[in-house]
Amino acid sequence: MKYSIQLTPLALAICLAHPALAQSQAVSGTVSGTMPEVRVVGQAMPQPLAGSDSSQLLSNVAGYNVAAGGGVSGLPVMNGFADDRLKIRIDGMEVSSACANHMNAPLSYIAPKQVGKIRMLAGLTPVSMGGDSIGGSIEVESAPAEFADAPGLLRSSGSVSLGARSVDRSVSAALSAGVANERLSIAYSGNRVRANSYRDGNGDQVRDSLYKSTNQSLTMAAQGGGQLLTLRLGTQRIPYQGFPNQYMDMTRNHADFANLNYNGALAWGKLDARLYWQRTEHDMGFFSAERAGKMPMLTEGRDRGYAVKAELPLAAGGALRLGHEYHSFRLEDYWPSVPGAMMMSPLVYLNIHDGKRDRVVLFAEWDQAVNAQWSTQLGLRGERVNSDAGQVQPYNYTMMNAADVDAAKLFNSRGHARRDNNVDLTALARYEAGAGASYEFGYARKTRSPNLYERYTWGRGTMAMRMINWFGDGNGYVGNLDLNPEVAHTLSASADWHDAARQRWSVKVTPYFSFVRDYVDADAIGSFNPYGVKTASGRLLRFANHDARLYGVNLAWNLALAQDARFGKLALKGTASITRGERTDGLDLYRMMPFNASVALEQAQGAWHNTLEAKLVGRKHLVDSQRLEPETGAYAVFNARAQYQAGRNVSLSAGVGNLFNRYYADPMGGVDLAGMAASRSGTLRALPGYGRSFDLGLTYSF
């Protein structure tokens, strides 16, 4: 038998898509032949300060930001829309946050080293990609199965990676290995990381930001005759993860998944079918001396579903896509009693009991090239969302617990089943004006039904309400059975100017405007003092519908400066974004990123690739006064990194994040609750960002 050993490319292909037709075609079929921009990023150190959080992999994309959470659990934000308002799929699977603080958000289930490709579309998402979301879509794919090039050959590949960061003394290791012939393939991927709490620009420890995480997956695939069958099995084990901007920490997150996918080219067109299942067991509490306490909170979640999509070619270069999806989510969220604690015993607190959320979907999407210059896409999607929850109970029925007792009685006296019939519509057009310009514009109606926590959490006591919070703002929340689905009407356009070969320069500008009917925000119903500190304030809030507007503009550019034998290739790249969000009654929306820009000077010569980058963020003064959101100052952070490819097998990388050790408050970080818990004095401050970090990485491929 012949053997052929080949290298697995250590690259991350990130398909960057703006709300435009060309990008949507890349995901669901091509009408005009235009392909999206593809960026390849070395995986040894994906980005400075990215650590092990996959949500950071898109941080250089205009309009994209990350709301701080734990070390592997940041929440993505696109054009002001965050978290559940985005459709996030991991290898086609829909994964729900099974946590009252959304500590196990979808992107936390895959490590950066396991990512093969990311597709991101903001705003005008094709109906074949979006659903039950109003802000856009992020699709993450693992490395695809690889096969030998010819019969009789055996292909083997793999890599070992090590990484370290000084700012949190983190150490990470990743291993991938695979073997395949021309028909069968099997591959393993594992990633493990451990980190201490990071330090800010003043050298002070940001308490309770330590974490440890392990992700493993096994991929088995078979192909033949234009058919591909892929089975992915995986696990995640997080024994602890601190959340400095939450009242609780993650003390365990165990998840297992199975994902079976068929993809085939048939006589009549293409068929893609998927069946998936994931189970999550999640615990919250306290684990570190950096923040003490005792209050166990347990969650069990289960996602399961299937998706079937058929693509039929039409005359004159058109394509019709038809699809059917089903997604089921089950949730048990309960808080065991604490012996000896009068307020937290003797019963089990049922936060969400027998929670159910089922979605049934049908969609149709039509791509058509009108002529050599014009192409269009029309899509219609219908969803039925059924949700329900069972009866609940507080810790006890004493007078000391009167607020929760009364709330439980009121909740149990009402019917809990809710049914939403949602309709999405997308209409896009693209115009190729010539060799140096293209224009895209469109309209989308997108709908999202409230999640289980928004509808079915019920506790009205201060302690119970503080446990419901995925915003990092130090406040407390309670659900609302009468919430309506959010309906967003979005208009967006994009102009892309470039040289004829798209090699020397390009400028792309994308303005957008969204009006959201029944945006799920909150109304204040009370106040409290966090940790009993009289100089600090917190709000008690109830989820409520309000109309809102979100608008802004994104800018991206690329300029080739020079190319010669002495200096190699020099290029200047950059982005700039500004987002504004407000309710129609004048209240500013929470966690809107202020003006921000990045400029990077890149040099590539031979085996070297070097980057010097500046990230600029303006002062945040438009804040949500109802949530007591803190203002933050303007700042500039500089990063430097270098990568050296030593032959075909070894890649070395080094970087310095926050080169000048600038102290800054993260405008998307919420408040530093862990710091207040330790000091028990002062006011709530905005969560500090990372200080200077020396990062090293080594990858050996075989």
C-alpha cells in the first residue's frame, strides 16, 4: 500500500460578509459569480488578546464587537444587536444558552483552534441562514473532513500547538490528528486552556476572571459519487470560569453533542440534511477565594433538531432554495436549598421548571441574475414558535420571603403556553457598475421570539432577580409572560470601490437603519444597594416591549503601499464604525459601542508576517440611564505581532497586546462586581480592559 503524508493548513478562513447580495450568495449559492472577501489568519495566535474565546476571532470586522463575559464566553455584538438577537450556528447546530446569565453562549462551545471557517452576515441575512433573530447571522464551521487524493493512498495529517499569555498567565495546548483514504476519514481535535485572573493597565488584578476549559471532537466522514456523510461527536468540560461582571460564577459546564450531516449533488440539484443533539449540565456558584459565597444554581438544557435544504438550479443562472427546519429546546433551571440559610431553604427554588421552546420552519429563497450587471435575491421564511413552562416554587413560604411567595402564586395562576407565528422577508439587489465599483442594497423584515428567561423567570425578591442577568450591568431582572416577539425592519446599502484587479486598494462603506417594533428592553420596578454598599446603586427591572431605532455606518479599507525585494509587501488596512441605538421614547439602548476604528500596518516578506495595529475608541457618553450604565473614556491601544514560518512544519508567533500598557474601561464590559464584592466600598466601576500582554505561540505540523 502506498502512503502519502500531507500537511493540514493551519489557517482560519473567515468569510466576511456585509448586508449584501454577494456575501449571501457565497453561503447559499452563486448567481453572478461574485465571491466574498476571504481572510486567512495564522492559527498559532489568532489575534492579540483573543486568548481562547472564539467570539474574538471577528474583532477586526467593522461593526462587530464583543460584550465581555468569562474568559471563553464573550457575547458577540453586530451593529448594536447582541446575543440572542443574532443567529449563531456551530456546524449547522442551533445551541441555546442554558443559563440565567448566558454563561454558556453558543460560541463558547468551540475553541479558536477548532474553527475552520466563520461566515458573518449583518442585518440583511438571507432567510436560508437566519431565523428567530433580528441582527444577523454567524455560522462557524469546524475544519472539514479531508480525504486522500487518489485510490490506494493513505493521507495522514496533524498538528500540535502551544500558547502562553502573560496578562493572565494562561497556558493553552491543542492537538489535531487525522487519517483518511479516498473514501473514509477520521479526525480528532482537542484544545485545553487554563488562565488566572488578568491584570489591567495599572497592573491591578481584575478579580474573578480566571478559567479552565477543555473541548474535544471526533469527526468521521465517508464520501463517494458526489455524496458526503459526516458525523461529529464532541464534549466540553469547564470545571470553573469566573465572571467579574456577574454576581455568580460558572462552577461546571459539561456538554456533549452529536451532529450528523448529509450533503449531496443529485440529478435535480443539491441536498443538505442535518440531524443534531446537544445536552448541557451547567452549575453556577462560587469557587474562588477571589469572591466568596454559597448559592448553588443548576441548569440542564437539551437542544435537538434537524434541517433539510434543497437547491434547484433555474434557467439563466438562477437558483431556488427550499428548506424545512425543526429545533427543540428543553430547560430545567433550579436552585438547591442551602442548609442553615433561612432565605434559601428548605425547598428547591424552581426558576424555570419544564421549560419548552419549539420552532418549526419553512422557507423559500430565489436568486436570479437579471443581466451581466444586476442580480437579485428574494426570500420568505415562516416560523411557528411554541413555548411553555411548568409550575414553580420559592425557597420557602415564610413572611421573610413574601415577594417571591406572592410572585410564585401569581405566576402559577396564569397559563404559560405561548404561540408566535413569525414571518421573515428579505429582498436584496446587487449592481456591478464596472471594473471599479459595485453597489448593494436591500430590505429585511426579521423576527425573534422572546427566550425562556425573558418570558418565564418570575422571582420578585432582590436576591432572585439579581440572578437573572446576562448583561453584566449589576442589576436584577424578572420575566414577562406578556412579551411580544421583536420585529425588525432593516434598510441597508453598501458601496464598494476598488481597483480593477482588487489588489491595490479598496474602500467599502455600509450605512444601515433598523426600526424594531416591540424591542425587548426593560422597565424599572425597584432599586437596591449591591452587596449592601450604600454608595452603590442597582435597579430591579422587568422585561418589557418598547419600539427602538438602531442605525450607523461601517467603513473598511485596504491600501497596498509597496512591494519590493527589500521590504516585501506593505499594506495599510483599517475599519471604522459608529452605532447609535435608542428607544422611540428617547432612552438610549444598552451596550451600544461608541465610535471605534482600527488601523493596521502589515508587512509580509518570505517566512515573516508582521503587524502593527492601533485600536481607537471614542468616549462613551450615550448610555442607558435606566440600567445605570457607566460612561467610559476614550482610549487608544497598540498591538504588535509577528509570525515566522520555519519550513513546512513549524510556525512561531509572538505578540504584545496593549503595547504601552494603557489603562482603559471596556465600553462593552459592564461593571466590575467582583471588585466591589472584595472592597465592599465605593461605587460600581466599569470593567477594566486587559493590560500589556506578551503572547507566544508554537505550532508543529506533521
